[in-house]
Amino acid sequence: MGGRHRNYEEKLIAPERAAELMDEGWKRADLHVHTTCSFDVLPAKDLNPESLYEKSLEMGMDFVTFTDHDTMEAYEILGWDREKLVPGVEMTIYDPELAGHTLHVNVFELDREEFSELREIAKIEQNLKSFTGYLKRHKLPFVYNHPFWFDFHQQPNPSSVPKLAKLFPVLEYNMHELKQKNELTIALAERFGKSIVATTDTHSGKLGQVYTLARGDSFREYFRNIEKGRNYIVPEDLTRELLIEEMNTWIDLIFEKSQKSRDIKNYLTGIKSLDAMVKISRSTLLNYSPRLNRTAMNLFYMISNTGLPASFYIHSEKSFAKEIEKKIKIENRK
């Protein structure tokens, strides 16, 4: 999958270089952030739209957007015209014929009516070409999120990803993916002349750890420069240490900062150890026994800090990334 059109090695820059560019007027944004409006975010005050909006402003983000799963409730809560706020959503679409698996697509600068119409295409038509055609006709900025992510309830179909990528102007370099998967995404972008954005895809409030830089007085101008490849990204990849830190953050959210555990939404993260924590934390006994709750929390911290759950997850994801690369190479040779 070697690059033919664009060389992305020079696009990946360190925070020090990014600071220089920002001093020169370049704008930054984290284009994939979830709030409590997403079904898979714990109901903690720190993660509600208002708290994350204020946090973004304090961090000096030039554009603030929230991309919750198939809902724009965050903007009903915040208001649609707040300073620096850009309406966004992460749309789920399953196209059984073209893709054979579920895709996630970030869409920006859409209004209520456009969101409603896109949701109808995604749910009723289940046609990705119709979906992306609508986005292009309405001139809505959009991104193919984590191209090599697959819903663990579905059979992965990596061989379809290259043809799907052709439908998108921008691909995502996702902080919560392994370096091997992000490198596959970059190779895909180079091969088809697509652009890249770096995002956190945070579900725990850690926005802005990675970001995308481009010039632009408005979000539309900023994103247009990204589409043209006139941008830089400050990336980071999922590592064992980062995953341990993330797991400890989730433990804190589950046992300390969330509302009563019985009110936690029923969701799965795909990381078995985290899912086990959520299920156990919903125990009625834990909810009404502070001592037992504290014991369970300390036990989970101890298990997390051994690094074993993180190492197991990283190992399985590395193996999967190798399988994807082999599959794509085989498909390319056919």
C-alpha cells in the first residue's frame, strides 16, 4: 500500500513545532469528542457538554465540536450558536452491499434538518454512496473515522476498506488505535490522495491530547485547507502505558464520579476488562455498600496497574493489524 500521491511523513509534527505554527496563526481542533449524550459515555458531570465546552475554551481550542453517536443533543443543551462551537455528529451507517460492516462518519456544520435526513438515509436506505452523495451536495465537511475499526458484533471485512476510502475526502488518525492501524490509514490516504486528521475520539474527557492544525478564519475555511492537504497533525498512538492510564480514568469515573452505578447506561466498550468493571459496578450490593464499593475500586486499580489487561488487548490488536495488512495486500495483488 505504498504512497503515490502525498507524503505524510512531513505532516506528523511534534507539539513544539505545533506551538510555533499556532503563534503564526494556525488554528487547532480536536475533531472527535464524545459527551454524556453518547450512549457509551458514563454519566459523570465532568463529561457533560457544558463542562467539556468550558474545558475546550480554557485549553485554547480554536474550534470546539462534539461528535456524539447519532445524536445532536449536545447542541440542544448548549445552544447552536455558542462561541467557537461547530455542530458535529458521529453517524453510524451499515451498508450491507458495499461495505458489509458498520462505518462511523463524522459530519460537521449540519443543522437539525440535515441531521434528520442523514439519519433517514443511514437507517432506511443503508446506502453509503447515497449518504456521502448527500454530504457532498450539501457541502458538509465529513471524515471517515478509524477506517480499520470493526464492530466486534460483526464479521470484519478489511478488504472493503480501500474502496470505501475512495468515497471520503479525509481519513482519521485515531489516538485510540494502535500505531500499526494508524499507519495502514496513512498508507491508504497516500495511495488515494486523501487528507488526514488526528483526533482523540475521547469518551473520558481527555480532549485535545492530539489535534489537527490548519489555517482558516472560519471552520469552513479551516476544513477546506485540511481537504486540500494544507494541514499538520499532532498524533499519538495507543500504547500499553496510555491504555493503563485510560483504564484508571474509567475506574475513577465508574466508582467515583458517575451517578449511582445502577443508572449507568448498558454499553460495551469492546475492551473486556472495562466491560467487566461496568457490569460489576452496577451491582446493587456495591451501590449500597460504600466499603465494598471502595474495595472493588482498589482491586480494579491493582489489576489495571499490573498492565496485564492492557498488554492482552494490545497483543490481540497487533495480531489483528497484521491480519488486516496481509488481507489488503492479497486483495491488491488480485
